[in-house]
Amino acid sequence: MTQPVSLAQAVRRGFTMRCPNCGKGHLFRRFLKVVDHCEVCDEDYTPQRADDFPAYLVIVVVGHVVVPALLAVEIAYAPPAWLQLAIWLPVTLFSSLALLQPTKGAIVGLQWQTGMHDFAESKNRRSASSTKSTQSTNTTSMKSHALI
Ligand SMILES: [Zn+2]
């Protein structure tokens, strides 16, 4: 019997770049290339359509951190422009690269758990199997109840 995966759990597993279904297999085969199937549970990830959404999210998050920090440094210390560039360009570049893969993983986890795009078939299969396990549990409890 498998427990259904919650939305938060699927997004968390994706953010840690693990398979949203089992949490063990790798979600990426290269930097931003999602695996076709999980090596552990064989879940199909070909229906994922994260597209540019992870990049938009990373731009929003990094922009909301870097721009206020840059302005605070400018107001407090008024350093020369070359020093501001020397600090904030690498910070922006490395934080964007560091967040891009986990953010894409989280988006794939979100799409998988909610059944977006062609993940609907996978979601229906998961719902059917959890319903079956619930029914078998109910049948077992009815049988044990009948024996009492
Ligand atoms: Zn898996």
C-alpha cells in the first residue's frame, strides 16, 4: 500500500531534486534536463512542461533580494559603481544558478502532484490505486468485523 504524496511533499522532493513520487530517484539527468523515468520507481516525467516558469520565479526572488541589498549598500556607504558591480553581479549570477535547478524541480513536483498537462493520467492511476488500497482495507476490516 502506498501513501498518496501531498502537494507540499511533492514540491519539497522536487526542490531537493528527487523524484516527487518516491523521493529517492534523481529528478535531473543534467543541469536542467529532467529524467524521462525515475530510476527507482519508474514514474514517467516526460509530461513535465516547466518551460520558463522556474526562470521567472528565480528572477523575482533574486531580484527582490539583490536590489534592496544593493540600494541599502548604496545609501549606507555610497561605494563606487565598479565596486557595486563587482559585488552584485557575481551574487546575482551565482544565486540565480544555484536556485534554478531546485526551482525547476519544485515546479515539476507541483505539476506532477496536481496532474497538470499529461500528468493527469498518472494522477488518475495514483488515485485509483489509493482507492483500491482503501477498499481492500475496508474489506479486510469488514471481514475481521464479521469474524468477531
Ligand atoms: Zn521515483
